[in-house]
Amino acid sequence: MMSVMQASWVIARRDFMATVYSRSFIFFMLTPLLVVGFSILTAFVGSRAASDQGPVVAMTVDTQTGAALMKARDHLASRTNQRAFPRLTLVPPAEDLPAQARALIAEDEPGYSAVFSGTLDQPVLHGPQRIDESVGGRMTLIIEQAQRERALSGTGGAPFRAAAVQRDITTEAAGNLRDVRLGVARFGQFIVFFFTLLLATMLLSNLIEEKSNKVIEVLAASVPLDSVFFGKLLAMLGVSLIGIALWGGMFALATLFSIQLLPEGYELPPISPAIGWPIYSLLLPIYYTMNYMLMGALFMGIGGQANSVREMQSLNMPVTFLQMGVLVLAMTVIGSSMSGLMPMIAYIFPFSSPLAMIAEAGQSAELWPHLLAIAWQAFWVFLTIRISAALFRKTVLKSGGSSPLIPRFKLGRSKTA
């Protein structure tokens, strides 16, 4: 009799060939493209609207200047909204202001995007080159408002004039890197979640046809039922990877074409996960595979209990909400402000662990938690398949009620009569 892995490979090859060589597979490959494009656009807009706290600017100035800038900032924010302007934090100035500014910008916490020094008459903004496109312009408005209020109050100083802000170019600010990494974390979670949502729910109906024509009983009599479940998971994983490779290739071509249309001299903003692109590019498909196998094994166990297509269709909505709940739990690990019990549960709970860990790869450079998480998720893939197969065997096939979830391995020779 074949081993479990050999039987799983036979089942996987059978289902994979039957799916890929069907006519409906072509439509399956083409129809999600519009959905993917729309979802990426929605996620991009949502991620920009969901920024945690906005940029923070440190002020290494005297108390009077700091109070004037904060008052001007509050005045402008009251006319628009609080997120339209960076938050200001007063820091006691040091003797060497440029050195202090570089040190503040390099700190991970609280993550300053820029540092303001000098006076209202001679303002200086320390920060990276690209900060002028966002924080720099808003800081100029705040400085002008402070100068305007000072001139109207008549409390001394030079009359109102347009601010001439001096720029001190520094390395990339830790606050900007944090925002970029939060964006990478959200994007990684979205990619893993969306493709799992799009592809794994097909496993709900995977056993319906074979249950109705008694094929599943023939397979269960020939190979272990665990092999049937694992083989079907491998087959659908292979189908999903083909789809992702096609869609990813089309997206890459579209991106390259769009880059060629950019004006000459335009530089794309630096985007990189904390763990680095080489390792992140390896972890992304691994966590997608783990997420797909975990959710797929769960869905096969749930869908295997359905007796008809109608019952299976009624399961689609609760299963979708189940995945949404897992995503919401995994989103609690994004951002330094989210700490405590819920992020810890997201890391440990097996069905949210892949989404939580791919977000962690975007925010942290440590590698060892991923090695531990992958081993933990692989164990739960094995256990979920065992539970789903045992439940199917007991409730549908009405056999094998005493099959253990974890097989026992005997040491030594077996006794023969």
C-alpha cells in the first residue's frame, strides 16, 4: 500500500490536472483581474486614510516660539482637520542644533519626520529631501500663520513677511520609515488575505460532487482519507499559485509600463520592509501557503459536512465573515500603538498567525520569530487536516470512529502470533 505522501501526490496530481485542463479554468484566470485591480485601489485608499497618527515634527526652540507655532498649528487645523497638519512636539534645544536634529530624526521612537529649529524670523527645517512634498509645505504654512499672528498682535519683532525656511538635508527620517513599513505591513496582509479569500473558498465545494457520485468512498477505500484531504489541498494550492503567477506577471508588466511613462528625473519613493526585500519576498509566498493550507483544511472540513450545493452555498457568507474576523484580529499587530493581549493572540492563534507574521516582517528586522511561527503553523496544518478527515470519516462515511488525531509511532518489533 502506498505511503501517505505518495497517496497525497497521486490525489493532488489527479485534481490538479482535472482543474487546469477544464474549460472553466480559463474564465477563472481572467475574471478576477478586475476584482484584484479594484481591491488594490480600495486597499491603497484605505491605507492612506488609516494612517495611525500622522507625521510628528520636533521643535528645538525656546518656549515662546514653540507656543506660537503650536497656536498657529491649532488655528489652521481648526479650519481644516487635525490630520491636515503635522503634530508638533517641543524638545529642549542642545548646543549643537544640527547634530541634535540628526539624532532626533534617527530615533525610532517617537519617530519624528522632521525637526524645526531657529526662530520665526530665521526658521530652519531639518529633514530628508522628499519631506518638502508633505511636511515641509505644511510647516511653511504654520510658520507663516505664526508670523501673521505675531504681526497682528503687535508684540514686537519684524513685520509680517513670507517665511523663508532654510533647509538642512538629512538622511531618511525614522518617522517616514515607520510609515512606509506600516504601509508594507498592510499591503502584505492584504495580498495574503485577498488571494486566500478569492481562492480558498472554492474548497468548500470540493467534496460535493465526489460525495454525490460515491467517488470519495472509492478513494477512501484505496488510500488513507488524510491523503485525500492533503492531496486535494495541494492540488488547489498549485492551481492558486498558477493564478497568482499569471496575475502577478501582468501586474509587474503594467508597473514597468507605468514607470516608463513617469516624467524624466522623477524618483520613486523608497519603499522597503524592515526585514529586507530578499527575505520578505521569500516569506510572502510561505505565509500565503500556510494561510491557504490552514483555511483550506478548515473549509474542506466544513464543506465536507454539506450534503448538497444549496447547503454549501449557505456556508459562503459565514465562512467569509470568519475570514474577515481573522483579518481584523491580525490587523491589531500593525503599528507601535497596538500592543497588549490582542496582538499576542493574533500571533499565536493559528488561523491569524500567517497574516500577523507577514505584517511583522514589514515592521521588524528579526528573523527568528518567523522560523518559530512557520513551524507552529505547519503543525496546525497537519492537525487541522487530521481533524477534518476524522470528522468526515465519522459523520459522512460512518466509519473509523476511533482514529487518533495524532498517529502513534511504535518502537521496536511488533509481536506476531
